Amino acid sequence: MNTTRSFDIPKHLVMEAYKAVKSNAGAGGIDEQSIEDFEKNLKDNLYKIWNRMSSGSYFPPPVRAVAIPKKNGGERILGIPTVADRVAQTVVKMVFEPEVEPIFLPDSYGYRPGKSALDAVGVTRKRCWQYDWVLEFDIKGMFDNIDHEFLMRAVCKHTKCKWIILYIERWLKAPMKMPDGTNAERHKGTPQGGVISPVLAKSLRKS
């Protein structure tokens, strides 16, 4: 048994992360393990995640690539992590997100805790009586094209926690298992479908 602890990660944080993952449901990753299957050996599975993250020996498995049709044609590739990896990502998110939340503007609604698209619609309804124009823009393929070097600079700017930095970097480098069974190396982007991806994308825009 590994008793070396490089990082102080509370066990209760892993349990809270698991509860969040369970509430969000979602499909299995490359191991095809469902949340129900994960729960059959819940205590040991959560211990393994905590033990490996605390010792610095946690390495994420490849994410499962799933092609989703777009409304305007073409496809969007989602990266689906395993249940265990979603728990690990949530552990990091629960610590990292409160560090970056204060820097976001009040009118930022996407992927924000306690905010939703309905909140944005409500504000828009009020302001449509105040202005005669609207600006709309979109960052094409934002999740797919994020520069890893720039992103890690942003992460290091927003946190000094060594284990957060370590695991975010490993998630960025984790390969993607394509539908044909091959593993594709990733040199840019953060998988749309990953727990940690939305807050990473937003932290880059505020750096």
C-alpha cells in the first residue's frame, strides 16, 4: 500500500466530488463503466482516486471520443472521461473554481455556479428596452483549439496549488480514443465534455 502523501487532499472532497458526478449522471468512458457499476465497489474506487491523487501518481485514462451532429451541419467531437476520471476532475474543479470565480464579470453566465441560461435571458429581456442594438460573437471551436501553453500560464496565474497545476496539465495531454479504436494525441484543446474544461476555458479568457 502506498503511504507516501505528496499532496494534502481531504478524503471528504473526493466523496463530495463523487456525489456531484452522480447527480449529473452521464455516459461511461472508454472502460464503459457506468455510475451504477462504479458504486458496486464504491469505497475502494474512491480510495484509489484519493490515494493516487494524494501521492501524485494519478494519470488520467484516454477520453472516449463521441461525434455529435451540429444543427447547422457537421459534427462536434465530445470527449467523455471515465466515471473515476470525472470524480478526479471534479475534485480539482471544486478547489480551482472558487479561486477564479471572483474574476469573472457579473454578466458572465456560461458554466457559472448558481447561474444559468435562463438568468441571461431574463437580463436580455430587460435590456432590450434600453438599447436598439445587440452584439453577438462566437469563438469558433474554442474548446478544440485552446493553446495548452497559454492555458497553463493562465492556470498558474490563478492558482499556486501544485496538485491542481499537475493534474490539469495531465488532463490536457491525455489522449482521445477515437471511434475506430485508435488513440489520438492531443497538442491543443480541452475536451468538450470534460468536467474541468469549462472553467479552464473561462479562466483563459480572463488572463
